[in-house]
Amino acid sequence: MIQCNYCNSTKHKKRYHVQSSENNKTVTYYTCQRCGSIMQYPLPDENTIKEYYNNYREIKKNMNPGYLNQQGYNALKNERNMTLKEIGFDSKTIPNKTNIELGCANGHFLRYLVEMNSKETIGIDISDELLNSIDLNGVTLINGSLDDIKTSSCDTLFLFNVLEHIPDIQSLMENSIRITKPDSSIIIEVPLSGFVQNFFGAKWRFFMPDEHIQIPSKKGLIMLLKRYNLKVTGYTRFGSGFTSGMIHPFFKRIFDYSAKKIKCGDRGTFLIQPEKIKPL
Ligand SMILES: [Zn+2]
């Protein structure tokens, strides 16, 4: 049975058949009728996912040159500065906190945290190869998952482009709650289904078989968070769906600007905090 892991509904509508250029097969994505989130079905098994990430560096090199090098870092730094400001995250808190990033890849954002004088910095990734390429002092690197983090030890948990990759979203959420302190923040950046994705149909840039397996709508994400007593206190949406080279840079700038302005972009970043339960 196809179930939406964001809103728990089993009703779905539109299907997209997406050809994967990386692993030479066609997969099917379903749209949840209730919340509009999108899931690959059937979900890839553990071995398929493992195999995919073993080739990750190679895949990223083909798809998105620059993602993992110095220029990539500068671009990322500017983007993160802007995004964190837009969602209302106070970067001045970084130096007093234990900051943890799940899915740290080759450590660009860890470097950002170190440059911001993070008190304690922990990076977690499933790829040994990527972790081995990180050359940073004062950072703890873990080849594993949130299971490896102590209960109530984290002030700020960063999940940049993680959620859409994870088969077991429930366990990710439970673990996120377990490791964070009561007054913590969670930052989630994720592709979002909706207007832009509808416009591009099966050609949408974030349909990436075996990599992006469960993509939420904004509504679906909020429903998921609610089940864990979490609420969104600030967010931003950006991305017109056009990637560099697809259209003239002038038009891309206009479309990107508009998507952000009217908050219909196909990516979003959310500042999330625990719902304060009023004392009786
Ligand atoms: Zn749903």
C-alpha cells in the first residue's frame, strides 16, 4: 500500500514516470491526494540506496560541477547567510551551542559553523569517502546516523537536503526529538512539491530516482511536524525550477526572484521549534 509518510494518507493521485539517467531505469512517483507530497513507490531497498551513495561523488560531478569544491563553498556560504537570515535564525547563537549537521557530505556547512565560532560541531554522514575528504579542526565526524548522538545533547540540528533522501522519516523525526534539548531549533531545507513542480511535470529537476524518494509539500511537512509537537516559526521558499543553462540567465533571475517573492519556489528552508505546551 502506498502511504504518504508526511500526512499518513493512503490516497494518491497523479503519477509520474521518471527515467533515471544515473541508474538506467524508470521509477514511478505518486502524489498524495491529501497533502500533495510526492513519493517514489516502491521505495528503493537499503542496498540500492547504499550503492547509489557509493557513487555519489561521481554522480554530483556529472550533475552539478562545483558542488563539492572551493567555489562551491563560497556560493554555499552566501546562500546559507541569506537563508538563515530570512527564516529568522539568530546566527549569533552559534558560538554558544552544540551544532549538529546530519548529511554533512564533504563538510562545507561544518566549515561555515567553525568560521562562525561554533562551540561544538558534529557532522554525520553515511559516506566514509566524503567524511575522509573533510579537513577541519575541532569537528567531530561520525560515519553513521542520529542513533550515534546522545539524548538531549543538541542545541541546533541542521538538516539541509536530508529529509527527501530518507526512507524512514518516522525514525528520523523520533531521533531528532530525542537528541535535541527542549529549547532547541531544527533547521530543515528540502525540495517542495507544488506550483513549480506541477509546471515542470515529470521533468521537474528534483525528480531524482533513488535519491529523492519522499518530497514533501509545505502542507505535508507542517502536518508531519505537528505530529511531533513541532512548529514552523519562520520559513523561506525559493527556486523557479530552472537550473543554470536551461534558460537565459536574465530570465532565470527574473523567475527566481518572482518565485521567492510570492513564496512558490520549489525549495524551502524552515526554522522549527518545539510547540510550548502550556502548563495546566
Ligand atoms: Zn500526504
